[in-house]
Amino acid sequence: METILIALPPEDLAELRAAVETGEYETNGAALREALQEWRRNRERRRQQIERLGALWDEGVASGDAGPVDFDALQAEADVRLAALLDRS
């Protein structure tokens, strides 16, 4: 293992120390290792989402021309769908 020096804002350092003092983590390093693992998982999820978005984009392009689009009608439909989603929450 290699040791590195990092600078943390006071509020992050206080939260890290509190997690160790309460026994949530054995050491600062253990807490930071878990944070890095979560960071890696998030990066991988983001990479997969971007890959999926690219595939969907390619699929859409390959499907052909959609023809003319009525953006006002499209916006109205989006507003109705959003309102329905917000009403459910």
C-alpha cells in the first residue's frame, strides 16, 4: 500500500472522525476505502448509462426520419406526463 496526504474541508474531516469515533469504521482509512469503492461503483454505473444512451441514440438514428415534429404539442404532452408523475409522489 502507498500512503497519500489529502486535505479535507473541516466539515468533512469532522464527519469522518465522528464515523470512526462512533465505531462505524475502525479507521479513517477504512472509511475512505469504502468511499472510494462507492465512487468506483458510481463511475461504472455512469459509464454503463452513457453506453446505453449511445446505443439508444444509434437505434433512434437507424430507425429513420421521424418526419416533422410539433414541438408545442410535444411540450404539452411532456407537461401532462410530468404533472401526472408529480401527482403520484
